[in-house]
Amino acid sequence: MIKTEHLCKRYPSVTAVEDVTFEVQPGEVLGFLGPNGAGKTTTMRMLAGFVTPTTGRASICGHDVEREPLAARQCLGYLPEGAPSYGEMRVAAFLEFIAELRRLDGARKRTRLDYVTERLQLSSVLDRPIETLSKGFRRRVGLAQAIIHDPPVLILDEPTDGLDPNQKHEVRTLIDEMAREKIIVISTHILEEVEAVCTRAIIIARGRIVADDTPLQLTSRSRYHNAVSLQLARSDQLQAARAAVAGLAAVASVEVSEREARLTALPRSGAMILQEVAALAASQGLQLKELHLESGRLDEVFRTITA
Amino acid sequence: MRNVALILRRELASYFATPLAYVFILIFLVLANAFTFYVGDFYQRGQADLRPFFLFHPWLYLFLIPALTMKLWAEERKSGSIELLMTLPVKTWEAVLGKYLAAWLFTGLALALTFPIWITVNYLGSPDNGVIFASYLGSLLLAGGFLAIGSCMSALTRNQVVAFILGVVACFVLLLAGYPLVLDAFRGWAPQTLIEAVASLSLLTHFQSITRGVLEARDVLYFAMLIAFFLFTTTVAIDLRKAD
């Protein structure tokens, strides 16, 4: 379990993190979201014991990160921001160095090294110095060192930054697999990632937690939640359709995209308007290319909350 | 101690993964021998000893050792790998000691590679090998002292050039603490006891007393305490400012 109580980090000129309190249980994948400079990395650094909080406490698996730093770090796999490592080292030697500092020996060390090499597809670069690798490979080397000792808690600062779509998918699958028995905290500014892998999202802005909810609940805060979007086959029907949809009592407003010949009807709070809009389209003789119910837009919620 | 050994091994390997190790050893050997023969008049003196060889070690070390230590911690900060190292289950002092010992072992290797001059002097005459052995030990201790000072200076900054300059200045002041150049800065305002205390810190005085062939406990103790003090300071500096 990860637990933080009123974590604060103040620098002489700026407050980076203010009163951050949360708990994470095994099986949870927590996504840290927030604009750049909001305090995500500082919070993760305090959890990893790299930055000392000004006030407040954090513990990992019951070990206070300041009073029992070694015990806390044993339980933790950590990918720092930017995946730093020793550039002149070869990948195999680097992973072996980390494995040995993690107290892995003999057969167990071999098994874990083989496992991370295979899972993160590093076999082709094992003999190359890390500084000669592409950004994607370096990130995967960083991930490999974080999971090498199979820790119960993983803290990953932007694990998919710099990866191509296939590699992102691989990493998300890996996180999904590990999620069952582990606690995983990731930070990201890719919102689709939160919906794809996280069971919970915390949004941080200006050092404070401004939202703490499931991704589903967060998207339902969007004004697009349960909105109905329809695309017309004939753009000459657009103005008529707009007037008709706007006339429905449960519709709060209508947004129009002329280029796509698309209407988006936003419901009054709590209203379900799909049936009404569909019935209206039929009765008005609108020729539809597409009609669908929107679940909400996380990016819109994100902007509203953090602005 | 396992962690110290692991970090030592990694550091030592990293010296040889870059041209640093070879350049350092080559320059050290060339300069050490050039000084001995051209400035120290090794042949003209007509004496079978290595005094002109060891005479220049403090001045060689003054520039070469800070060049070796400037990267110890400054580079870790700059590249961000300090965040990786300091979040592994490693105590700060283990990392400080591991890095320091790697640098010392490396300097020891460079020093050991000067053995041809020892063979030469034994071929040419019959020197007092006891004095030579003590001098080698003194040189190794002096290097150890400089390395500890350099490690501390490197821990204070993320800029390697700043670490180098701080290292040279700190080594220079401690080297000449017993000489007018440094003592004059204290004369006139400081009490006599302080002046004597500063003078007793002089690295050069202790080094010269060892190279005369007298391996006294107080000289060895002096180097041990100097090294311990600067390594302790390094540990504190890293602990306090690792994330800055």
C-alpha cells in the first residue's frame, strides 16, 4: 500500500506540492495527471525518497520513506522522469548492475534478466552502450530496471514517453498484466493512456489534488457526457436539422461543424436525449451517415479542472 | 560492503569504457617521467634514489586528480542518474565510498605503472628501497587526500568545470597550508594557535616527511583523518542536496 499524508514541498521561491493526501491499494493503477509543472514529478520523487518533503509523510508497504528508506526502496520499482541511466554502460551490464544492487543472485537473477529482456524486447541491443540507443529503447531499459526485482509497488514517471504506438501498446499490456497483484502509479499527459490502463486518476494542478476519481466518473463530468453526435449525408440539411434539434426541450445547446456536416447536441443535466434525437431525425427525413452517444471527453474535463 | 564493491566495480569499468582512463594514465606517466628527467636532473645528480621523481607528484596531482574527480558526482547530477542511484536500496555513504575507492584504485594503478623507473634506478645503482616504498605509499596517500577533497567539491555542483576549479583551489590551499603563501593570509589577525593549526594541516609537509623514508603514525593518521573528513562531508552534501 502507498500512503501519503499532507505532503508538501516548498522551495524558497515556489510551492511545488501542497497538502497531497491519498492511498493506493494493491490492484489499483493510479494515473497522475496534470499540466507540466503541476507537481506530478515532485510528488513521485517524494514517494521514491529522492526529494524530502517539507512537511507531511509518505509510506510504501508500511515503511516510512524517510525513517526506513532502505526498506521502502526495496519494495519499490522506480522509473525516474526521463529514464536516466549510465550512458557509457552496455544494456546487459547495466541491468546486471541494478539486479545485483537489488540482491538478485544466481538462477533468480538469470531468470529475471531473461524475463525483462524478453518482455521489453531488449535482446537486440544488449551489447550496445545505452547512450547510443534511441529514446524508445532507453525508456524500455529504464522500465526493465524498474521491474527487474518484481517489486510490489511500481512508480513510473511517464513510462510511454517517446515510444511509438506499437511500443506504447506493449507497455500498456505489460502494465495491465502486472496490475493484478501490484500497486502501480504512473504519470502521463496522454489522456487516452489513463482511460486505457488506469483504474483511478488523480489530477494535480498547481501542486494540489483537484480531482481523484475513476476515469469513467471523470469523463462523466464532461459537458459532452451523454451528448449525441450526428453526421449528415447532405450538408444542405444542416441548418434545418440544427433548428429542429435545438427545439427539443431536453437539449441544452447544439454545436455545429460545417466542414464535417456534424451536429453535436448537448443534453440538459442528467437528460438522456438519444431516443428523442433519433426519433426526430427519422421524422424530419434527415439522411444520417452516423449517429452516436458520446461518453464524455477527458481532455475537456482536464482543461476545465486545471485551467 | 557488497554495495560498495558493486559500485566500485561499475565506476572502475566506466573509466575504461571511455578514453578517460587511457588519457589519464598516459599523461600521468609522460609528465611524471618528464619532470624527473628534465626538471629533476635524475642523471646529473648522480644519486641512486627517486627523490626527483616523487618531488613533483604533489604538483602533478594538483591538476590531474581534480580532473579525475570532477565528474564523480557532478556528472551524476547533470545526467540525472543520481536519481536512479539514490532511489536504489543503497546508503549514501556506500555510494560515496564506492566511487571514491574506484578513483583511488585507478590512481593506484597509474602510480604502479611507473615501476620502470624503479627498475631503472635499481639497475643503475643500489638505492634504499625502503625509502622508495615509503615514498610510493606517501604518494598514494597524497593522491587519496586529493581525491577525497575532489569528491567533496564535485558533490557541491552539477557543473564539472566548477568542480574542477574548486578542486584545484582546495587542494592547492591544503597543499601549501604550512607555507607563507597561505599562512600570510592568517598572520596579523588570527591568534598564534590558529596559525599553527592551519600550518599543521599542510599536505606537503606530511607528504615530505613520509618521502624522507620515515613512515610515522601521525602522518598516516593525518591522511586518514583528512580522507574521512572529506568523504563524510561529501555524504552530507549529497544527502542534503541530492535533488537540487
